[in-house]
Amino acid sequence: MRFYKTFYFLALLSILIILGLIIAGRGPQSGPAVILLFMALAVGFQGNKGLKGFSYTMIILASVSAALFYPAAFTRWGTLDLSNFIVPLIQLIMFGMGTSMSFNDFAGIVKSPTGVILGVVSHFLIMPLLGFALAYFSGLPPEIAAGIILIGCSPNGMASNVISYLARANVALSVTITAISTSLSPFFTPLLMKLLAGQLIEINVWYMMTEILKMVILPIAAGLLFNHFFHGKLRWLDRLMPYVSMFGIAFSIVVIAAAGRNNLLSIGPVLIVIVLIHNITGYFLGYWSARLFKMKERDCRTIAIEVGMQNGGLATGIAKGLGKLATLGLAAGVFGPLMNVTGSVLASWWHKKIPKDEV
């Protein structure tokens, strides 16, 4: 326990250094202290059961801070453009997602058709329309505003399954909704983008469909087949893939932050508020759409989480494919870390509350 307290002391020391540099008018030189602050909190949180789930978010914030203070280190190494690694890493993450699924997950629609249909429809209805409304009234440049719509039109991510487990929700329903919405994303995401963001940026529906197929569907299909034939035979891979996924997500966010540094510094606070509203309103409307159909409390929680949480990696890959990582990809880069924070808080709150219809 004393070991973890040492890192809280380091975090406090970092805050004092940051404040001292800001008062002295040397804020731009506080980069190392800001990075140390978040890394110290990441380690310190590991010693607290209630805060442990936020350690990865602290690592993300440390990485983003490094990208904002030292952008040159995260954009190009010599002739090597680091953004070229984003799509292969997303494909690797999607392969890992496939290895954690089975063909039985898709059969869940037969077992619980109402919950699955409501979850998928709510997801592709609520978040895109919310994104469109927020983008329309944001006053942000067109390509950045279109990024808000893009994250809203993206499918669920695997993070929603973990949050559902922690929130005492219906994990089987969560996995099924994720599987179905991801499978439908090559069709719904491009069409919704064309409909809602077509006036902001040029949308090539066919190109976007093929990009999503290459980035998501083919890797997941390969992962499903791999899991079917090698399930339990390569346990080291099962243990490795979550870390690969975490690294891939962190890497993508850092490269986006570095590439879009100037935009983030000028409109960052506004974008953070908009993305936070998008995310939290998604939870709220998802939950009450399920309550409207008189679903069980566990299912209501599941649909809230599935609606509010998005696949930021896919949105990032699309932005990269369109050559607009520093603008179209910004909302996805902000949404990911915020989604993990709000999802963890929501899961902690629900975890303490046994569903009312089970008391």
C-alpha cells in the first residue's frame, strides 16, 4: 500500500511544479510534469479498487499530453509517417475482437430479439441524430463538425461489453448488440454519413463501405474463424490481445492529438464539452428508450451503454483513409478517453445498485 502512496506523492509534487511554472509564466515548459502527473496517478490508482478502472484513462491522458507538448515526436520519424500505422493497428484490434467472439454471439438475436433489435436501432438512430444536432449548432469548422457526426454513426466497441459486465448489465445482450451493429456498420455508417454530413464534407459511400469492410469485417471474420479452430489452444494470444488493443487505441489517439494539435488547442474545450454531451445524452436516451419498451433493468442498462459508447478506432481509421485525420478524426480522438471515464463512473454507480426487479 505504501508503494502506491509514493505515486500519489509524486502526483502532488507534479501539480505543485505545474502551478509554479504557470505562475512564473513558463507554462509551455510544464510538459514533463504534466506527463509525470498522469503516469503517477495511473500507477497509484492500481492500489485502489474503486479507482483501478481509471488507470488506463490516465495513461491515455499522459500520452495525449506528450503529443500536445512534443507533437514532432508523434507525427513523423524521419521519412516514416506514424499515421500509416493506424489502419493496420485497427485491423489487429478488430482481429482481437473477433477472437473474443463466437458464432453463438450472433445467435443471440434469436434468444432475445426485442433487446437486440431495440439496441441496434437505438444505437444507429440516437447517436447519429445527436451528432448531427450537436455538429449543426456547434459553430465548428465543417470537417471537425463532420467528425462529431462520424463518431455518432460508428458502431459499438468492445469496451461496452466490459462496462456492461461491471455495471451488472446483461453481458450476453451487450456482446450480441456489438456483434450485430459492427456487422451492419459497412452499410449504415456510410449511408448515415452521406445523409447527415454530406453537406459538410464530400462522402464517397462506396469507398467508405470498402474501407470499413477491410478495417472491421474481414479482420473480425478472421478472428472468428481463428477462435473457432484454435479456441483454448493458444492461451498466450488470449492474454496478449487485450494489451495489443489498448496499445493500438492509445497509439491512434496520440497520433491524432499530435496531428491535430493546433486545432485542439484552439477549439479543444468546445469539442470536449460537445463530445461529453453526445456521450452522456446517449446513455440517458438509450436507457429510457429501453424503459419505454418495459424491458428489465439489466437490459435497460445494457442498451444505455451500447448506445452511448462508440467504436472510436473505426472512426479514426475512416478519417485517416479520407486524409482528414487532423480534422475529421479529432472528435473520435476526444470521444475515446472521455467515453472510458464516463463509462467507468456509470459502471461503478450501477455496480453498487442491484437491479430493482431482482431485489
